[in-house]
Amino acid sequence: MFKFIETIKEDINAVSERDPAARSLMEVLLCYPGLHAVIIHRMSHGLYKKGFIVLPRVISNISKFLTGIEIHPGEKIGRR
């Protein structure tokens, strides 16, 4: 769980550092649908890696509905 939280912190910081329009970490956390999609994907990907099939796809579809961004639960995002 702590690794998940640390990864999310890294994601927020990465967006904040790379987007000159980002004025605060709170703005990034609340207003960036790309970040929301990545955070939700990380949850669905964790379940996918544990062998769940349907639940990660449902979570992915909810993310697509909320953000307009579709990321398959099997995709690895970030460090390799």
C-alpha cells in the first residue's frame, strides 16, 4: 500500500514539474483527468496482476467514463 501511495505522489510531482500551467499540487490532483486515469489504472493494474479478470476491466471502463481516457488494465505505465 505504501508503494502505491509513493507512486501516486511521484505521478503528481511529475505532472506538476512538467506542466508550466500547473500552479499547485492540489490543482494537479483535482483538475487533471490524465492523472486521474493513471491513478485509477494503477489500481486496476494491481488487481489484474493478482489474477483478477473482470473487476480490473470494470474499473477501467469506469475510468474511461469519468476521464474519457482508456487504458487497458494489463498495460504497464511508468518505470520498466
